[in-house]
Amino acid sequence: MKNKHLILMALAVALTSCVKTKDYYVNDNNRKWFADTTNSRFTMQDENGISYSFRLDPMRQDMLENSASFLWVTTEKSMHEALYQSGFTSYTESLRFSLAIEAYKCDDEHEGTDLFMMYLGEASYRMRIDGDHFYPQGCYDSGYNVDKMDFEAEYIDQYWVHDVEYDGVMHLKLIDLAYPKSKFFPTEIFYAKHYGLIQVTLDDRLTLYRLQN
């Protein structure tokens, strides 16, 4: 029994000495989805002329550890860059916003894609993203009361809102309408690189449009 323990300890030491850490970083092109400092304060107006002021915090960065083990000894370790930006509106706390993009370990199916998570109001949209190519995973309500909901995602070269042209726009549209009916549930989103939200429809009824600064 003693020899067995010695062998396991020796194996653990050998495995630990072989561990190499690999760092993964968010693709440079995907960083453009965060709003620049000059665009972090803006106003959106609904179809009834009611205005909502938005303020976004500066983007922040963190490194998340991911590891695998054998016999309680770490055999693989990687660090994944995670970028975050959050904000709120003057209208209600229920329309808080946050965006998170995390570097993903490459594999055969999703080589080079990053994890993309947008939280707005009472919903979160999640997908893998590789530049201008989107791979939707599902939409979720804030209370996780409904199963994963399907949505479509497309890239638009140019999109106009209130006589302003935005280059590089992400269009998300919920196609599974079995969502919790709420005036704070976004069912369609237009989101521009460097700017953030430019148009959003809530509860498939009320649409807000970004005003020119």
C-alpha cells in the first residue's frame, strides 16, 4: 500500500510539472462591439415621444481560469480574457444593460469564436461570434422561467436611425414568441459597433430609437 501511495505521488508530481498555461484573448474585431467612451451617453426615444437617457460604464477586463485535473492534480490550465460593459437608463432599473464577450478555447466546431452575451431588460441573448459571423445559442428570461428561446442573428453593413447611418450593425430578433410577456422584454435589437444600442423593440410592441448626440 505504501508503494502504491508513493507511485501516485510521483505521478502527481510528474503531471504537475508538465502543466502549461495557455492564454486566450478576445478577437480584436469582436472588441469593436463595445461602445466607445465618446458614445457611452445617449438618448433613445419611443414612438410616443418619450425619451430615455442611457449611460454606459467603461469597458473592463478580467482573466478567467479554466482547468482540468486527474487524481486531484491539475493537468491542463488556460486563462480566458473576459470583457464587460454595463449601463442603465433613467427610465427604470428594469432596462439595465450589459455586454460580455469571453475568449473561447478553440475547437473543431467553433474555431476562433468568442462567447457573446447581451443582457437587456428581462432577457439575455447568447451566441458564439466570430467577427461578423454569429452562431445563436439561445435567449433566456431573467428568471429562467421559460426554456431556451430561439432567435435569429444577422450582420448589417449599414443601418439608418433618425437620419444617422451606423456601419456594422448586429440585428437580433426573437422568433420564439413563447416568452414571458413583459414591457421590459426585448424582442428585437439593433446594436452598432462602437455605439451600442441604436434601436430596440420591447414586448414586440414598443420601439425605441436612438437620437443623434
